Amino acid sequence: MLDSTLSELETRAVSLIEAAADAEALETARVEFLGRKGSLANIGKDMGKMAPEDRARVGKLLNAVKQNLESRYESRKAAFERAALDARLGGEWLDLTMPAPGARPGSLHPLTLIQKELEELFTSLGFAVVDGPEVETPWHNFDALNIPPSHPARDAQDTFWLEDTLLLRTHTSPVQVRAMEKFGAPLRIIAPGRVFRNEEVDASHEHTFYQLEGMMIDRDVSVAHMLYFMKSLLTAIFKKDVEVRLRPGFFPFVEPGFELDIQCLICGGPGCPVCKQSGWVELLPCGLVHPNVLRSGGIDPDEWSGFAFGLGLTRLVMMRYGIDDIRHLASGDLRFLQQF
Ligand code: FA5
């Protein structure tokens, strides 16, 4: 009698375990049949009242049923756990090759773009690109460039002094002297870099801006050579004819000296805040190197001559891209920078 009850119970338990739709239904079946107060446990409790010969047989049978149910239960439980894990991992799946969201490639600053173009042009013409310190000695920034302490040109380039003995360079011209000291003659260099002036800031003046110095020293260098390089520079950058004017300009370190102005490309001539209503923008002062400057650099002016120019790199960038206010360039404003 008990045997058939046990076998019915086994059949029912097997079908419930195998048919359980989820882990919860499986657990309910386990509690019902295999739990501490489940059907099998109850039968076990009753075994004490059995005749000894029945007890051994029923005990064996009960064990076999229990093992059968437990192993079915374990394997279904493992299957549910595997499925749950797969579902979780599926939800967490990461494509490591996918680009990070929001990562936008950066771009070069317009000053860097134009500086690179000019470096490529001048290296193709046999010039070396050299560097100089931004913190300079008064000797390199002024004296060696034929600007003695009492000279009014020092007032025109007021700067920031560091403990009275060093200063932030006001132009890239000190690199002329450093290059002569280091390399001697003949010499062909350009020196792009940052310069500083104690200046009233407006649409075309910054206290921190960029220049690109150029210098060529050889035998019998003339104004004609200089103009050839100035023209090559402007053609390479603007890739079209631009109106320029050459007028005499005074700089103590050149003789003769010139100012090369470009017709304002922001307003096209009638006048605007960038050209201070004049229609022209000062861009490329230049001249033949003064003999005193050659001497300061240790070069004999009777044997060698040269030209030098001091391109206003920041202004050139403004003209090239039509930037109507110099302050955009150092603003760090992405709306401006992302246009390049
Ligand atoms: C000089 O600095 C000379 N060292 C240039 C030079 C070199 C002349 C070699 C002869 C031979 P100047 O002060 O004019 O010159 O400045 C040169 C250029 O820098 C100007 O034409 C202008 O384009 C630019 N510049 C001058 N001041 C500012 C400023 N505050 N902000 C932006 N650009 C400026």
C-alpha cells in the first residue's frame, strides 16, 4: 500500500519538477516533496511505526525516490541559474571596440595651423626652425638689437619685468642674436613664438601674441632678396593676390627698415576696428640687419649682410581666416575653436 503511494508521489513530484516554469515553481515543488515538512519527510517520520521487515524495504525505496527527486531538482535548478546568468551577462554586454560616446576628435589651433604651413614653406627654402626663451635678458631683447637703455624704442615695447633682471620678451627678434651667437654666418632661420607686451587690449592688440621672426645672413644680401621671401610668404598663406604696401619704418636693429602692411581683409578697405579704420593692417616689419646687430652676434658686417623680418603671426591668422577680434584666439571658446 505504502509502496504504491510512494510511487504515485514520485510520479507527481517528477512531473512538477520537470514542468516547473521558473525557479520559483521549482522551489515550491522542492518544499512540497523534499522540504523538512514535505511529503517524503512525513513518510520517513511514520517509518518508526512500521514492522521491522517493512521498514528496511520502505527505507530503501524512500531513499531511491529521494535521490531521484533531488538529482532532478538539482539539474533543473542549475539550468535556471545558468539561464539567469546568461540573461544578466547579455544585458551587461560591452562592445569594447565601440567609440566612447561624446568623444570628439580635437583640432589644431588656427595659430598652429598657420605656423606649420610657414615652417614647411621656409624649411623648403633652406631655413632652419629655431626656438628662443620667452623669459629673456634685457641684453638679448634690447641692447644687442641696438636699443640702448635710454632709447625710446624701449617705451614702445613696454613689458613685464621679473625682479628687474629678466623680462618677458616683447618680440621674437632676440632669437636673431641667439642664432647668430650659436650658428654664426651664413645663416637662414625662422623663429616662431609667443611674445608679451604691457599693452592696452583691443580688437587687434593682445598682451600675449605670436610673431614669427626670419633672418638670412649671407654675402651681398639685398632688399630684393628680402622682398622675394616676403612675397613667397604671403602667396603661400593667402593663395591669392592681396594688396600690400611697403613704407619706410624705423626699427633700431635694421637699416633701412620697412613696414609691410596688408589691406585689411576683414573690412576689405573702408575701415573697421581691426585696422583702426585705416584700411591697412601692420603685418610684416622688415629690413636689412643693422651692422651693430651683426657685431652683437659676433658676425663681421664688412664681410656679411642680411635681412630680418618680424611677422605678426597672430594678425596674419586673423587676416587669413577673417577673424574680426584678436581676443577670440586665446579665449578657449569651443564655438570658435571648433571651426578649424
Ligand atoms: C617688432 O616687434 C619687430 N621686432 C619686428 C621686426 C623684426 C622689424 C625684424 C624688423 C626686423 P612691431 O612692434 O611692429 O615690431 O611688431 C611686429 C608685428 O607684431 C606687428 O606688425 C603686428 O602685426 C604684431 N603686433 C604688434 N603688437 C601686437 C599686439 N599687441 N597684438 C597683436 N599683434 C601685435
